[in-house]
Amino acid sequence: MFFNTYVGNAETEEIVNDNSNEATSSLLTESSDSNILEADPNTSEDQDSENNSNNQENTDINENQINDTDIQENQDDDTDQPDTDEITWTRSDSLRISRGPILRHADGTSAVPYIYFGDYTYASANIKVKAAFAKDIHDSYAHGRVDSLTAPNSLVITVPRGGSIENGPNSGGNHIYGNAYGDAHSQDGSLGSKGDFITTDIYNLEVPSDKLSKPSVAGPGILDKKYSMSESPIFSYRVDPETGFEQQRMIFYQQVKRNKDLYEVEVKIVQKFEKNGRVVTEITYTNVGDKPIQRFMGFAFKDFSLTKDFKEIRDNKGKKVGDFIPIRALGNGRGIYLQSGIIESRYNLFTNLPNGPSSWAGRSISKAHDQQKGYESGFLGIGSSSKFPWAPGEGDISNGHYKSPDLPKGLKNSFSDMNDLGDAGLNLNAGARLGGVKETEKFWDSGFAMHTKQQTLEKEKSVVMNYASQIDIVGAKFAPAIELDQKGTEAVPDIIQSGAENYRITGTWYDFDSTNAELYYTVDLDDTHHGKLIKSLSQSEQNSKAGKPQEWSNSISIADLEEGIHYLRVWVKDSDGNLSEVAQTVINITAPPNLVPTIDILSPESSEGNPYNPTTNSLSITGTWSDADSKTMKSATYKVDDDDEVVLYENFDNEKPGSTYFWELPELSISKYNDLKLHQIKFTLTDDEGNSDSKSFYFKHQDGSFQLVAPHSIDFGTEHLFGENTKKIKPEIDGSLQVHDFRSKNQSPLKVTLSVDDFINEDDTNCTLDHRVYWKNQRRVEQELFIAETPAASSENWLTTTNLTDLVKENIKLDFKGNETTTSGTYTSNWTWKTVESV
């Protein structure tokens, strides 16, 4: 929880500075055979839900009834409560593409953004994560893995007037525009997005650099090295409750062992859409190892190439104009943009988000399968050199450009050392080339690097890095684009004290086909037909054709607004009547600080009559506090219902009396309050004179349906077959089998069953492996094997969790036997776990 973040912002001196009755989960379980049976332990499951009110089961439940002692119920043990946020994610063993909002243009055309990991070609074909993770053997020059699974990528498909997105990415007049080398790039022979990846400097623990300020860096695409990826990454997706569009998530681990100490980082990548089609990427680096990691940095690299219809954009003469092109600044630290040589496609990357990268630079790029010792001293200083991303440019020009990955002399290939801010520290104006070079400077391969601040990453602690991206396509008519610097949200709004007359906003706009436009706004009204004019805008013909961002700033009157949350929306209308997407910021007008402390709750909204409905076992609450005269505050506390009061902070400074500060209580566990009753959290702030103020937050769980969580993988290992059946094999099970029951009205118990499909050779689907299933050492032949029945839903509990993992581990066994089709290889079976209401 933080209590000392000053929120004087904006302008003005007035501011002191499923309901369903069946849940199914399919699991690919692997075995293999003949002279081998080599199974992959990293197989994933897909979870799905469907309605089936008339489901009937033939299994005799009473005959197979499980004793209550065989089932683990997690109701009261807080240490074994399920991660209910994790339940919202659906794990998949296959990649996928997720569609964003349809962006409709005034000329009847539309653009549809998509997100995915790695290469669109693979993701749209739903390639298995395991197959994407495999060694790339498509030609003799291939290196690393088939696909860069840590590359959070996006693209746009354009649809003509009267067309349909269902025609496909480049049929029926549709066109597909990508932005990464090797992504949607197959017509040029490039696949896998190998230059886009996310990693850390944990490799420096494996191969220490000769200079502390230049740590060694290795990509995650290196084969069979745990400092690259310790195992196949975990892919999941879910529906964003705020936008209704799918989010995607990839998790992988990097490990280094030194003596008996395990250093391990979990890297979690989440990408999601905003309502205007912009894509936000959040990368969370968490220390899950045994020891703190000194001088830790998290990295993200991008290798740009603007593509159209699966090949680099060409000009009218067929010349490639989408790769060796200048990267330019958006100005004021907002980020960067680049556009194709014939200005058909433009990619914008925004770094000015909360938790944005500490340093960023538009230089050249490495590959996900590279590993570089940060700096190596030669004998007597001879041959000493820096490696990527710290390497200096040599000025090696080939074909009119700097030979990749080279750069002009004097520039580093991305940063001089871990303290260098790169282009983020140059304060470049909008439109300026990155590197601070002249317009006449030769082009280099278009790459981009960013990293977190260097720090000690303590055990179980995380550091987050965010950025956003947006793709603009220049058609016959182009709608203007707008950027708003103010980025207040409901949870963290811009704070303005009551009595302020104006609110200052700043940003940029650009338009490729208009030199004149108008800037409009509304407050608390989501309707562009009733906007108020802020100011007229203009730009030169030259800047219009170049798409150079134009700075704007103005003050909006807020004198008539009442105290509380307000939504400010701004947009640009060009001289042709085309409207930009709407940009939004949230402001909170607060009362002036009193001589006694004031504490307020901002998010989530709640009241005693309309309590907040949490859907997980934790709460994140934000608010503000202020005190007009006290230099120090005695305490900040909270208590839930009649529980003991919990002290959050004691004797902390009020650095600027009269200022307003944010506070946050992240991930407050509420698993203890596993019921459907109204609960109150009372926050109290007390100053050094004993004056205090309290505000209350109310929450109440709502009952719902139920959900099945299946194991991630089941591995039967390697076996040698000699005609006879193998012994009964108990598998290794990764993950758990749990039923989460959110029903609350004494409904019937839930029955869990398992179906095991044939084992099929991965390389030849005509080859199969015979198997027999045993439960409690008894052979079972029914199509759906009864596993267990959960207790009836409680009328008192919001969530009842039944853990069947140990039951399955103890009782499930299989034996195997070859047949006339069986050959050596890896065999995979589809296992389907099902939960239905008993009748």
C-alpha cells in the first residue's frame, strides 16, 4: 500500500500542487511407445463451458460412491484457497487470435485489430504451443524455436465498403497490415517473429559480464537452456469485463542455479484492447526463486517491418519500403512511430503509461535465439568489446543503409549501459528521428528496445512494465488521430480541488489529408454530436503529408462541476467531417483539505445499499487523503466488520500539508469472508494531534454457477513394448483437478467424470496405441469414468471448492499394448473431464 504519492496534476494553481449446468475440460495427455514412449510433460488443457440441461449419465453413482474422506474440501483453510482471479483465465494448449473493436470510417471502410502471440500465420492456424516451442528445422539456416511465443503482437485487417471481415485477411478486397519482421510476413519467407521477444538479464547469473553496468542478456528462444525458458510457456485467454473483448496471456519462467541456490523469474505477459482499438501490453516480472536478484532488469525487444498481405509493403515500382525506415518521436516522452515509405501503414508505440519503461531506444535488434555476454575484456585490453544491447555502432553501410545490426558511429545498439535512458533521455520533439540524428543520416534496421529500471528484485516481489500500441492505415480518406497526455482512470484519476476554474489538457494530433481541424470535448457525456469546441487546429501541407504529430494544449472550464468523479472526452474533427477516435481522462474534484485529516475511497464504487460484488478472493481499493496542517500522520488503519483493526502505516510524513495524495490497498485477501453477507471495510486516517476521519467500503458476494479446473498435463513417461501389456502405470500429474462451486441454494451435488480417447501418434495419425483404464485397480470400460461427487452447494458459502487431485493421483492407472499400426513415437490422447449436476 502506498500513502505518499502526490497527485497534484493537470494545470491550475488551485490544485495543491455463466450460469451453466455442465462444465467440460479437455486435456491432451501424452504417452509414447515401441522402443520408447517419450511423453512431453508440458501439455496444456483447454477449459470450456456449455449448457446441457438434459444431460443424463448411465454410470451407477451409488456403486462408485466416494467416501467424504477421499475428497479434499477447501472451505476454511485460508492457505489452500483457490486463486479465483486465475479461474477467470481459460488455459489453452493452442494459440489463437483475438478480435478487437470494429473501427468504422466515414467513407464506409472499417478496420479490425487483432492480438495474438508470435506469428499471426501460426496463431490463426491454432498451432499447438508445444509445436511453436519446438526447434525450428524448416531450413538449414534456421535457429531457435519455430515461433517467438513471448512476442505480444497485433495487426489490423481493413475491410472495404460493403465488405466483410469473414472474407479472410486478404480476400474480397480485405487487406492485412502487420508491423513486425517475421509476423504476417510469410510471402517474403519470414516466419516466427524471431526478433520480437521479452526476457530478463538473469543470464548474467549464468555468464557474468565483465562490467556490472552491462549485464549479459539472452533471448527466450534458445533451445534446452533454463535461463532461456525452463519449460514450454503457458498460454491463456479470457474476456475483459470492461470492454467485452478477449485478453491474452503468456507465462514463462527463466532459471539459473548457482550452487544450491535457485534463481527464478516468472514473466507474465498480458495484452488487451482498449475500447478505441488501442492495444495495451503489461509485462510482470516476478522473483519466484530462493534469493533476491541483484541489479535486475526486464527487457522487451521489437523488430519492426511494416507488411501488407503477408509481405513487406512495396512502392509502385515494387521496392520494399517497410523495414529500413526512420523511427520518430511522438514528442514529450510519449513514445515513437514509424510509417512505410509510401505512407500506407503507420505503427505507434506509446511509452508514457503508468509503469512505462524506464528506458527505451529505437536502434537495431537481436533475435530471440541469441545470447550475449554483456561485456568481455580482452587480454591487456586487446579485443575488449560490448555486446548487444550495449554494442557501439561502427558505421558499416551496405546497400545504402547501415548493415544490420549496425548503426552510425557514436550510437549504441540500444543503450550505453544500464543507466542510459536511450532515446527516452533525449527529450526529442515530435517528428524527430530517434538517436537525435539528422534527417540526412542513413537508415538502419528498424528495431526497438525497452527495459525496466535497474533494481534489486526481492523474493516474491514484482516489477511491471507497460506500453501501448496502435496501427493506423492510410486509405483514400483518413480520419484524424489524437493523443491525450492526461490518462486519469476511475482507480487513479487526476485530482483537482474544488474551486479550481480550469483544467489544462495537452496532446497531439495528425491528419494525412487535411490541414485544418477542430478540437472538441464533452464532460460526462459520451456523445460526439454534442461536443463543445476547444480550439481550431491547423498544420502545413508538408506536415500533413508527413503525418507529423502536432502539439496542442488548452484549458477547459471546470468551475461549474460538482465534487466527485467526472469523465472528460476529447476528439478531433477534420475539415472533411471525419472524426478521430475519442480519447478519455478521468478527473476527481475534491473538497479543499481541512485542518483535520480527510480520507476518501475512489475505486471500486460501493455503498451500503449498493455494495461492490467481488468475483475473486481479493480486493484492490484506491483512494485519496489530505491534511491541511499536520507535518506527520499518526496512522492509517482498516478493519473488516468487527475484526481487529489493522495498522497499515504509522508515523508517516505529510510532505506538503494541504496537498492531496493517493493511497492504494492492493490484493486484500477476503477469502475469510466466504459467504453471501454484507461486509464493511472501514478505513481510518489519524493525524499527530489525534484528529481522525473514516470512510467505509462495502462488499457482498453474489452466488453464481460452478467451474471445473483440470490438470495441465498428464505424463506416462517412456515405455518399451514387447508385445505384452505393460504394467499398470500411475502417471505424473501436473496441476490439479478442482471443482469451484459458486451456487448457494442447497442445489444438488456435482458429478465429475473422465473420458479417455485413443492414443494417437503425433507424427502419423494412422498409428495408434492400445490402452486400458484402471480405477482403484479395477479395469473400467465405460465411456465416461465416474470420478467423484461433490457435496451439495451450501446456502451459507459463496464458494465451495472440492479438490480431487490426490484422489485421481492415487487411483488412476493405465496399461499399454502395441498393435499392428504401432511405431516408435510420441502418442497423445484427449482426456475430457466433465462436471454435471446430479439428478
